[in-house]
Amino acid sequence: VQLVESGGGLVQPGGSLRLSCATSGIFFSIANMGWYRQAPGKQRELVAAITSGYRTNHADSVKGRFTISRDNAKNTVYLQMNSLKPDDTAVYYCAASYGSLSKWDYWGQGTQVTVSS
């Protein structure tokens, strides 16, 4: 099983990034997928999730700015991040679950997002 994030980097406040998480070895079409982030000294938090049925939820802190989506043909989940703020600086991880959105079966290695001028 592999979950490989990409698309992170350094961006100025107000800018955009699109994160991708390419998966292999999982039954992607029936998996719920999520994006988490962890900033230095803080707990890991759920940013957004999308179910196998394409239902989405986003953390209040990112609503209206971030959008999670998935492409079952490519076994890939995305996180479009707009209007980025310095507080969005963190390592972003994708996760996969065959069950509830509070128990994740697989994790990626993370990609760094830094928002700074």
C-alpha cells in the first residue's frame, strides 16, 4: 500500500496550491479519503474528507478556501487550496479509510506547505 502526496511548497499569502495524493494497493473507489495537517507544536487535525460516495466535509478554518476532490480513475485525491494564510503552514498528510472517518487505515508520508512572504 502506498499513499504518496505531492504538490506542497512555499507560497505567498493569498496564493494557491493543489495537493495530490496518488494511491496504490488499496481499493480506492470504496475508500473514504482525507487530508490532515500538522503544524509545529500542534496536534494533527482533519482538514477535509471525501467519502466513497463523494460526500465532503471541510474544517471550519478552511471552508470556502479549500476543496477536496477525488478521481477514481486515477486512484488520486486532491486538495485545492486557495487564499492561503500563514496559519495554513503545516505538513499535509492524506489518509484512507474503509470504515469511519475517525479511524484511518493508511497514511501517506506528508508534504510540507509553507505560506510566507
